[in-house]
Amino acid sequence: MPPSPPRTPLLPRPTKARFKAGQFTLDSDTRLRVTPGAEPAAQLLRTLLAPATGLPLPAAADGQVVLALDTALTGLGGEGYGLTIGPRSVLLRARTVTGLLRGVQTVRQLLPVQALSASPRHGVPWTLPCADITDVPRLPWRGAMLDVARHFQPLSYLLRYVDLLALHKINVFHLHLTDDQGWRMPVAAYPKLTEIGGHRSRSMTGPTGDRYDGTPHGGAYTRAELVRLVDHAAARGITVMPEIEMPGHARAAVAAYPHLGNRPERTLDVWTRWGVCDTTLGVHEEVFDFCRTVLEEVMDVFPSPYLHIGGDECPTTEWERSPAARARAREAGLSGPAALHGWFLGRVGTFLTRQGRRPVGWAETGTELPEDFTVMAWRDPAHALEAARRGHDVINSHHRATYLDHPRSAGPDEPPGQPGGVVGLRDVHGHDPVPGAASPEAAARVLGTQTHLWTEYAATPARIEYLTYPRLCALADRSWSGPTTWTDFSSRLAGHTARLDALKVSRHP
């Protein structure tokens, strides 16, 4: 008799998987044998399985479940793992702890779906199908961005958000902390950023953004909360990359500290509209002192090697009208005020690189960011290719395939979303981050891709999850597994939705 496939196929799809007859059962007698350095993976396995199974999984020298670090496994890279399940033992091996953490998520998916429950499930045999799995991701950057500037989300939800990303082997959580509509991270030297910039007088409603509901909105994280988030994500193999927008999308900062703007005599509110605001930071030295101070605190909280500083959608109207900005452009030998944009980003980028960090910026054309920036291309796939050809590392996140604030369907029951068309599940599944026309050199510069969820139309966790799932599943599968047929993906997703339901994810049908 041929071996049975797993109860529900894995998502993302493993590189190689061979299922065999038989099963291994975890029970109260199951012990873990943990090699030196592998304890974080053992702890994650216990943490994830304890709520539903109640199994203690203590350590023992003769444990049936072995978690082993082996630096000789160079073919597995930084995130790959090997998993061998037999009827009497389980062996999970990787070259790095991160690889073991990815393998833990696969073990979790192979167990009965009740294992994902947050409460005890009695009478369930906690069995794993016998299998040999070797799994290595296709792309090193598999991310998800969540905008908490437009609608603040509590720490408790960010922790859950990270847990769901980890299940899908997403490895970058891009946290969009500041924008025109709110500033969410405390900075000790500038307390008004959250005291004033973290609150707006009203929220908007309606699919075109032309009406107001009059409800005040606000919120900010404490430093301790952000540190806890970073630690929680790291324990699951996820890097939290913060984003602090500059020089545009800065209305909340200027509302808190008018002297940072181009008209210091003016008092502004935190913006209550969606779209692109023409309020920008000024270009005087006090502004760069501010940017350095803010980014120093950001770097102190977030150890991510990458820091996102926004950089796009920056109208130059205020600079063109400002005598001080025009004079600054002349002093810098620039062609005019519009050129201050690249000059500004160059100065901030140089500061970050000298601190050992890598600046990331949004690219509107693929050619406008300074050479030391990692480019996040969103407008057109051609921009990603152009940036790679120029020598930039690239995250290819075309908005027509990765922006989850767009409706998933055009059906009458679909809630309002970002205008500009539908981003369906097939659109996400069909997005290849590596352009087909890329040379081998350019293709090697494409780090990966990520989803983005701007929250104009997502005020609550339930709405965020409805927009995110199952579309994020498609990006996770494509970026880890590489191209798969629609039939293969959709059949695995059909089984995977039982896991989402067990986790009480509010998802699109």
C-alpha cells in the first residue's frame, strides 16, 4: 500500500518531501534531545504546542525528538532545515537556529489542526506522518508590512500578527510607525512626537476619503512594548524592520514640532485626510539633528540591519516656496529645490551606513534613490529591474500584486478598499519577484518581496486579517517555494484554511 499524504498539505510547499507509511505520536512521555545552541527552537516548540496539547516536552539525553544544530549542513543555508520523521523518532536538523525555527513551524503544520488551538484539546492523538523533508527558501526576503500610523494597533495584536507570519515562514515584519496621520514610536528627546503627533482629531470614512466621522484616533507604543515585540519576533526567526518616514509623509512630526517644517510660524494639526500631504520636513541643520536623534533611538530599539526611511511621495512645493530651502539648494550646488529630495536622503542614508545599518527607501522610478539604498520598488516591475541593473539590492513589491489594502474581489459584498482596482489571490500567486528579463547579475540583487497593508480601510484587527488572509499565503508560498501551478497552490490552500480557522483568523472566503 502506498504511503498516505499528510493530512493537509504544507504551505509553503517544501523543496523536497517524501511521505512514508506510519506515524510518530507525541505524548506525555515524549522527550526532547537538544544539542548545544538549539534550545531556542525547543522552547518555541514547547510554547506553540503547550496551549492545545498540554505536553511538557522536557529535555532528556535520550529524547525521541532531536533538535540538532550542525554547521556542516552548508547546503541548507541560513534558513533551511531537514526533517526526518520515523515511527519511533523525529530528527530536525539545520545549520542555524533560524533554520530550526522554520522546521518547528513545519512540525506544527504536520500535526492535527487542533494543535493550533489556543485552548486545551482533549482526546486528540498528536501524530506526525512519517516523512523525509529537505526545505530551503528560494528568496532571502519574505516580508509583510503593516501600517500602524493611520490606524494604531495595540501590542497584543502585533504579537499575534507576528505569530501568523511565522507560521507562513515570513521572515521580515516591516512596521510602518510614522506618517502624516500619526507618530507611534516614543523618542525621549522629542516627547511631543507621541503626545501631539500620536493623536488626530477625527477619522475618515468612505471609499473615496471625502467624508469624516468625527471620531478622534490615537495611540503610541512604549519603548518597552517595542522591545518586547522585537524579542517576540526574534524568538520566531523574524526581523522587525521599522520605518520612520522622511522627508515627506511628515505632517505628524511637524504638527508636534513646527520648527522642523518649512514655515515654523505655522501651527498644524495631525492630518485627518488620506493621500499625499504636501507638508515636508525643512532642510535646515536642526532637521538633520532631529533625524539623527530619532534614528539613534530607533537603532537602539530595533537591531534590524535594515532601516526604512520612506522617501517617496514627497511634494517639493514647500521647498520651492521657501527662501531658506532655495538658498540651501544653491549652497549645496543643486539644480533647484526639487533636487533637495535626493540630497536629503543621501545625508540620512550616509548617517545610517556609518552606523552599520542599511537604508531602505520606496522607489517611484527605480533610479532616484542614492546608491547605498536598498530599493523597495512598488510602482512598476520595470523599476525593480532598473534598480537592480544600477546595482541596488531590491525588494520587488509591485502594488498590483502585493498591496493588500486593495479589495480582493469586485463583488458587491466586498467592503470598501483602496481605489485603483482589485488585487486578487491569483494576482498575488502570479507575482514573480525576479523579473524574467533580469540578467543573472541583476536577478541576484532581488532579495525578495513582501505584502503591504496600508490601514486607511483597516481600523481593526479583524479587518486587517480579512484583507491579509489568504492573500499573504500566496506570497509566502511563492517567495519560499518558487513558482507553483495555480492548481497545486489552491489545493494546498484548501487544506491550509483549516489551520487559519483553528487560529480564528478573520479571512476572506
